Amino acid sequence: MTRRFAIPLALLATLAISPAAASADRHHRGHGGPWGGGASATTVAEIDTDDPTGGAGADEVPTTVPAPSTPGGDSGVGQTVPGSGTGRGPSGSGTGAPGTDGGGPGTTGTTDPSVLVPVPSSRRTVRGKVARIRTDGRAAIPRSAPKAVKRVLAAANLIVGKPYKWGGGHARLFDKGYDCSGAVGYALIRAGLLQGSMVSGTFARWASAGAGRWISIHANDGHVYMEVAGLRLDTSAVGDPAGGSGVRWRPVIGRRTGFHTRHLVGL
């Protein structure tokens, strides 16, 4: 082939890749993520016009987002849990369910029915270790939760009600809508627990195996959801009596078949 036709043919080959195919490939690679400079402090240049406290108080959501770095593996190396404390109750056992002297509220997939009764939107916090859904859809934050958990709840409150958007929250942190991993990633990034966006398949291998005392992430190659202090942050309406779509707080359902459960050390 002569050089005269080499460049035009290469151009045609590039144009033959459809935008949808390129977008799908980018989605499964993680939209850049912590290895490729996905949504993070270094790429976000927009202003979040929502309530910056998530209805939890100015000290609950960090004003800056950590710069990207390589996340830790099963050993927990590279994880940052600012102000998390131990996540343990008075007995220090760290294994308790809601209302016990153990650790966090647990994520066994069962929920006290009273927890599902909405509290007024004016109730920014509630007593104890279990979060409650407010009448505006946001979470009322439990006063006995570690500070890091309060930050995750408050950060997620900022995007509750946003519509589902495939790829949302990956190319940019502040988006018009979010997909499952974009929503989970947003809450963790804004809380200072994650350095960059990841897709669900990466969450399935991230941090440490097993359920956490306060936060459990359930993920596989196709979906991810996060249970925090007795509530579930999810874009799927599975197990939701209201059946609402988009980013919402929902009842906990525990680990579904085919999902891997991960947690952050100390939480």
C-alpha cells in the first residue's frame, strides 16, 4: 500500500468505530477511574449547586476531594478513613445488629419495619446507629455513627433523586444523573474514602472482602449497590416498596446471589 492511501484508510477505520461502541468500552474500563484520571478533584471544575451539607451540617461533607491515587487491595493498604474511629459500640464486639451493643447497624438484609417509616425532612439527624429515610427522600443521619459514615450519608444525600444516567458520575463527578457505580463512587469520593471513579466490576474486587459493620458494598460485573447504616443506596428498585427509579435510599437487602461483598477496613 502506498503512503498516498495509508492516512485516508486509517481515518476511515477510526470513524468506523461507533460512538456507542466507544462509550461502552469506556464504561467497562472504568471511565478512567483511579488509574486513568476519572472523576476526581483534579478533573472536576464545576460547582455543586445542591445543599453542600446534604442536610447534615457543614462539618459532615469535606470541602475538597482527595487527588487520585492507586487504591488498596484486600489488605486495606491505600484506604483512607478519616475520622472513622473504631465503628464499635460500648462492648467493642463490632458485630452487633441495630439496637445492640455491638458495632454498626449491620447489613443482614433484614430491616426493622419502623425504619422504613419516613421521618420529617426537618429531622437532619436521628438517635442511635441506624439512618432513617426522610420525607424528602434523603437520609436522616444517625448521631452514633462514625464521622466517616456520616460523611458518606451526607454526600449521597446530595444526589438522591437524580435520574439514572448510563455512565453518569464517571467522566465528571457532578453530573445530571448517575449510574449505579457512579452513585456509589460519588458518595465515597465526596466522603474522602475513594480517589476516583470505578465501575461495578472493579468495586467487586476493591477494598476488603466481606460485610462491614457500617458500610457494605455489593457488586458484580453488571451492578453495584451500597448499604450504609441500615439504608441502601441504589439505582435499582429491587426490594423497594415504592418502586422508584434513579438514585434513592432504599431498604437493605443484603448480598444478592452472584454479588461480591466488600468493605472498608474499620467500617
